[in-house]
Amino acid sequence: MAEQKAYTKPLPFIDGATGEFYDFCKKHELRFQRCTKCGTWRHVPRDMCAECGSWDWEWAKSSGRGKLFTWTVVTRAMHPEFTEEVPYAVCLVELEEGPRLVSRVVDVPPQDLRYQMPVQVIFDAVTPEVTLPRFRRISG
Ligand SMILES: [Zn+2]
């Protein structure tokens, strides 16, 4: 394995349903909560369906394909660990099943991002415990 600098950026808090979301990422599965009463997908994890009020849900597997919904370019790092990365884009990807996920598109510089650009999830094991879902551009 290639030697890698230790990951020192902030990490998600792995707990409850959010922890389960990241556990699936660790297995290279992008799963979101889906209401088993009305079928609505949702993210971030929460107990109740905002559409129908049901408390019943399942972890449904996403295709991992989506489109860039919007983004913002960070030019001044708000955390010292990101200083060397500016400028970078924080992206909101809309998965084809409907949920939206804040992430990064790893292979496209901020100035080349386009609204509705097709993307596919990839998984970045930043620590032995945490794998982050990120995206790369696909044709389509
Ligand atoms: Zn529902």
C-alpha cells in the first residue's frame, strides 16, 4: 500500500443512523433511508418521514449516480487543515433516487463544474474507521 499522510481533517460523528450510513460507505455501498410506507428517500438520517409522518423505513441502496445540483467555491479555508486545498468546491449532488448529499467532485476543478453534470459515487477510505462518499464526473 502506498504511504499516505495521516488524515487530519474533521471527521463525521459516527453514531446512530448516521453511523449506519457511514458503515455502508465503508462497504462501498451508498444507502439512504427510504420510507417503507410512501417510498420517499431521505438524507440526512432522521427518524420520521417528512412526507407522510411514518416512522418505518429501510436502508435502500442507491445507484450512486446523480447530477451536480449546486456548489460553492471555498477560496479562504475556514479550518487550517483545508488551507492547502483552496480553492475547492463543496458540492451538493442530487442522486437519481432523489436524496441530495454534500460532498466533493474529486476530478473536476471548480471552474469546470457545470450544473447538472453527471457524477458517480466513489469511496474514499480516509481512516481505517471512516470512508467518505465522494464523486467523479461521468459521461452522460
Ligand atoms: Zn413516507
